[in-house]
Amino acid sequence: MAESATTVKHDVTVDFGCIELTGALVHDNENRLLELENAEGPAEPISISLQGYGLTPEPGNVFIKDWSEHSGLTACLAQAGLVTPVHVLTVGPYRSTAYEVQVTL
């Protein structure tokens, strides 16, 4: 039997700076997605696609932006043991920082 491409960790609290949300952290490895599913509304995306810049994360990894509402998010997730930073990237016209992280749920 093939392993599932989706991993879930329940009861995770993610601090977005101005708000904390608690729910299930879901990693879809096949689609390179990481999101927080919560009862308050639609799933909150954690990862970001950088395909527009020709970038695709390695298997088991996702990209997380480090600007706007996600500023400092990678550090918080790493401190909680949910991800491990692999690469720092500079993207876009404003040379914004993003991280490729290994998801360690």
C-alpha cells in the first residue's frame, strides 16, 4: 500500500503576530501545500507557491513567505518543531524573503 501524501497534526496553534489560530496543520506533499484548517472559517494558507519565479520546493518541503502577515512565521513554526528551514530565498520586485522548509509534522 502506498503512503499517503497528506500528513495532519491536530491542535496546532499558529501565531500570525496579530492573531493566533488553532486547528489542524495539514501538509499535502504531492501539491507542496501547508495550511491550517480551523473551525472559524476557511483553511488559512501557510505555504506559498513560487512557481511564477520558476521555483518548486523539494519533496517534503514547502515555501513560506516572510513578509506581511507571515513575517516571522517560519521562525515560530521552526521553534515549535513543525518545520526545519532549508534555504532562504529572495523573490519579487521588492526582494522579499521566503524560506524553503522541510515539514516535520
